[in-house]
Amino acid sequence: MLTPRGLWFLISSGLVLVVGAFVIPYYSVVPALVGVTLWVWLLCEWTMFHLRSNAAVSRLRVNRQVTQGGREVPMVWAGVPFEVRVTVENPSAVDVPFAVIEDRTAVATERTAGVAKRFVAIPPGGSVVLEYTLKAPSPGVLRFEGVKVRVADLNGFFYRRVFLREGAEFLVLPPLVDDEGRQKAVKRFNTLPPPGIHRLRKTGSGDELLDLRDYRAGDPPKMIAWKASARRDRLITKEFENDVPVRAVLFLDTSEGVRLGPPGNTLLTRMAGVAAAVSQASAANRDLVGLTTFDETDFEGGPPARTKIHMIGILRRLAEASALQPGVTGVPAEQLTRRAYPLAQEVYPDLMAKRVNGMPLGRLWLPLLDRKWGFVALLVIMANLALVYYSRDWRLDSFDSAGYRTRKIGGAWSFFPKLMLFGALSLWSLFWPAALALLFWFAHGVRGWFGVRKAELTRRKQLGALFSLQDGTGPDGVERFVFDDDAYAARVAKFLQHHLLRCPVPLYDDQGRYRFRCPGKAAVLAEAMVRAVGRARDNELYVILADLAELGADLAPVVRACRVARSRHHHILVIVPWPADVPSPDAPDAATPAGAPEDDSLGGAIRGRSNKTARKESAQARGLVKYVRDRLTQQYHESFRALRRELGRAGATVMRVNDGDPVQLVLDRLDRLRGLRSRR
């Protein structure tokens, strides 16, 4: 492709050639020779660049290695830096004199060292290496699309842009927790033989004395150490360490409501981090942990276990869940195109080029008959034709009018021009209604060649052709994506999900209702809990990490499932994610967020006006924004209190994710459950 420098050089040398060949050819032939020489040299440069581009650039290969801890890994840990090594190889016998190589790094990562872009020359059979260090702050999935390569000649006249597609995905597992820091203070490591040495005929307690402590209200009498109590003259309680594990099942909400937010900072990511810490700490206590993920349509889970393979599987599932994105239902097609088209242009430049994926002008034509009133123009044309065929008076009047205008306009003309003028005026007099209708038809249709519609339809057609090529649907698929908004939105959502690119979605529908309330997940969660109760072998702990605050009356299935679980003596702990800008419902000033900035966006339009009326309007606007914020906060607090009240009646404990340390709370509940089992 010709650069602006090459274009100006071509114009300048052409001007020199024209001046030398046609203006001053009799004075000197030097300008003409110089112009021809420059054009021949430019043609030679283009030929050499074209040969290098086809022989070398088209055969470049990419090799990627991701290392962490000094070895190549198929997955990485969140919060731990890892190294990326990208090698671009040139297996051809032709060199690339100048190239800009840039690796497209994964989103939601931080580069801590190295560079991902280099200006190099690639020799024949040689290679170029890019090395840099990244860090993923949160669990999820990292996707590396490939390497962008831009080559040019040394004069800067021509350039070519290619993308070496080498899609690679790496799971980002939740960070490892400190097992010692997550243990209960009174529980020691490895004081008993590992599980499996003591064979128990049935589930129950196999305990050894661990410690003595003061009596606390609620301790059963059989746990009192009577001899020690007699010696100290106060009640002393025995504590045991058992080798029988406790089972815990984690229920993680993966509905679309918790997927909203920037990458790596969604409610789902926070809950996945809590679930990962709970799983690792429970496994360190030799307890069995299971994970069940659910959304508004289905759930997926497995039995609790404590093996290393099972724990790695849980971490992988949490990483995959953290990478989920909300759907694009309700997003306008234009917004989807604006989001997907730049990505397609960057990753698929060869398939999005106009020479292979263009838009014919005929496709941009606006058909008049597609309009409800388009048949009027057709009726005018048909009526005009019928009038010419059936009405003798119309024909005579038209010819008389044409003859009069011919005599008036071309009275002094010769015969042949008069005849041509008479014929043209006769046709106009006979068919002027049809001509006006056809002119209107053309004016309506040609509007599609200009304006916003042309750009939007062209981009949508190019994306549709790309999707049809990837899906193998052919030309029919292109037409479907161009005219079917639902199919187009679903395919763009799949495209963005595949490339891990988020699209802004509207939070409210046309009626002002919240679109991501997801009431169907309550029934799915209830079914998953009942099935877990049916598989339970002993008293278990069910930890529900879900956004249930706004379900309201739709929470009834979860309440019934909690009652069923409590009737089987299982414990239930509900951890609700909490927005960062909403204060605690138990705080004294819960109605007004502490430290919340005054959003005067409604009054920004009148900022700068110094009169009293403007200041009054600005104050009213800020007061309105604060009032709306306070009302929304109060409504959310009331919903959370109702949730806590309903689930509390069913025997469940409800807490917010930022109420202290939820991981330690879960471990304490497991220890309580372990103690209850040993006292039966």
C-alpha cells in the first residue's frame, strides 16, 4: 500500500515528467529524463517490496512461551508475575529490511517489565524475540491473539500490515492462600495419622484429646473434664481433634447480574476469590469441598473431595467462571458494530480488506417499495402509462404543447435540431408524471450511498462475511447477519466472548426495569441445594455465594430449600456481594454514603453562569442527584434486610462479603460443625 510520502513522491515526479515532456521539451530534455528515471526507480522499489512481502512476510511464524517460576506452564496464578516470550521466525530466503513487531497483550493484565514492541530487520532464516513480564491481578482467562507486523521499504514509500494469528488462552487460577494463616488457632498440623489409616465403619467421630479450656455456655455435659474441674474448682471443657472430615459445598452464582463491571473487578470475580480461599483452606484442614455453579437456567456441580486433582479442578472452574461476560440482549446493533469492527480490523486485516470484503453499491441502494408508501410512485407510473395508451386527448395535448414550445424556443433553428427538440419535449409532455416518479425513486435510492447508513451497513456486511466464513454458512449467512438483528447480536456476542472483549450493556429496559435481576436463578439454586441434601452423608455446611438481595418475592424457592437443609441438620451460610459505593446497612449514616462525591453532572450544563438563578438551579440539580442516590441506597438496604430476615427465619446465616473475613467465618462454621458431630 502506498504511504502519503510515496503518494507525494509519485505526484511530484509525475509533475516533473509532464513539465519536461509537454511544457519545455524544446528547451531541455533533462526534466523529462529525470521524471522517467524517478518513475522507473519507484516501480523497481515497488517490485522489490512486493517480492519481499509475498516471499517473506507471508511466511512468518510465531512461537509463544509463557513461564512462571522458571518453567513453562499451561496456566498461571493470579497476582504472581509471569514471563511471556514471543519468537517471530522468518523461514524464507528473503530478508525483511524494516518491520515493526508488536505483540497484542492480553486484556486485564499489567506489564511490569520488558517491551512488547520492537523495530527490527529480520534476516533470512533469522528470528526476532519479544520478552516481557505480565501480572494478572484477578482470576479469569487470558487470551493472546497474535502478533501485529507492519513492514515498509527503507524509503517509506510502501507498507503492508499483517496480523500473525496465534490464538492462545491461559487460565488464571485464583491465588494460593497461606494455609497456616487460615487455620484455627487451636488446631495443629499432622497430630494424627493421615486419613485412611484409621478405618471407620461409618461416619462419626474418632477423636483424640487436643486441649482443655474454660467452660462456655452451651457446652454439653459429656464434654466436661470432671477431674480437671474438681482440681481447679471451675468447669473445664475438653477439646478433641478428629480425623473424620467435614463436607462443605460451595454454591457460586454465575448469572449475568454478577458478570457486570470492568474485567477483573466484577462481583463474580470477588466471589470466586472468596470461594478459592475457602476451598484451599478447607482442604488444608483435611475437609472435603465441593463446588456447584449455577445461573438462571442450569447448575453444574460434583461431589465434595479433597484430592489435589479435585482442588485444581475447582480452581480451574472458578477461573473459567470469572471470565464469563454478560449477554448483549437489548444492545443496539450499531453499538455492537462499533465494538466488534475495530477488533476484527485489527485481528483479521486480510479478511476485512475492501478488495476481498467490500460492499457493492447495489447493496447500498434504498428500495422504495420497502416503504409503506412506496407503492404510490409505482401507481403514478402505471397511471401515466395507462393515460398515454388509452387517452387520445392526453396525446394530442402533449404534442400541441411540445410544438408550441418548439416554435417558441427554436424558431430560428434548422430542421434537425428542431426535430430533436420536438421529440424531447413530446416525451416530457407525455410522460412527465412518470419521469417525476422515477426521479423521486432515484433520489430515494441514492441516499443509501452516502451518510451514516452506508458506513453502518458496510461494516455490518463485512462482519457478516467474516462470521459466515468462520461458521461455514456461505452467502445465506451474510444476508441473515445483515438483516436479522437478533442473529447478528447473538453472533457478535459469541465473537466478543471468544476474544474476551466486553461490550457496554444497558442496565434497564424500555420500561425502566432492571434487566439483570435474574429471578430464575432462585429456583435453580433451590434445586441444586435439594440435590446436595439428597447426596449428603452427614451434617454438611452449605456456603452460598450469590447476589440474592434484589429477588424479593422470587426468593421463596431458596427459603424452602434452606428449611429442607436445616431439617437435616445442615448448616447454611449465605455470603452476598456488596457494591463498593454502598455503605453498610447497619451503619448509623447508612442513608448517605460516606465520602461519596457530589455528582453535579445534571448541573454541569449551567456551570460557569455566575448569576443567582444559575447557582440556584445547580444547587437543585445536585440536591436531586443526592436524593436519587440516597433513595436507591435506602431501597437496596431494605432489600438486604428483607433477605436477611427471610433466610434467618429459615435457619441460614446471611453476611456481606466485606463483613470482616468471610473465609475465616466459613472455617469457624466448619469447626463448629465438626464439634457438633463429635458430641453426638
